[in-house]
Amino acid sequence: MNNDKYSIQRLVSDLECLLRMSVEAESSLDGWYIFANEIEENIYEYNLHEKIPEFVIHYLADADIRFKDKVYSSSQDTEMKRILSDLKGM
């Protein structure tokens, strides 16, 4: 990632991309987590954790749970979409 300036808008874009990444097999979790870890590093490096709901950090850590529990996955994805909509308005 280009970290010259990691803004809320860039975070939203990255999270939308992550949301679109399909985790259909357990083996695809590795790629998902690599990208999620990069996003989380940027969140803390650019102090965005102070401007976003804590849910975002939990979402970045819970892909394995969402993979195993489709109901949980659906509710988390719905909440993430709502948060992304709110962040777009910032």
C-alpha cells in the first residue's frame, strides 16, 4: 500500500475491497488476513483508530469466525456496510 497519506476515504476504499474478498475456503483466509493486517497497521499508524468505531478492528480479526458461522458473518457484514456508509459522510 502507498502510505503517503492514509485517510478515512482510503480506509473506506480498502475496507470495501476487503468486504468483497470472498472467503469460500479456509485456505483463502491467509490472503484475507494479510490485507486486513495491512489495513490495521495503517489505522494505527495514522491514528484513525480514534475516528472509527472499535467494531472495525474486531471485524479485521474475525474472518475465521465468519467463515465458520454464516449468520454471524451476515450480521457483521451488514454492520460493516452501515459503518462504511457513515464513514463516507465524514
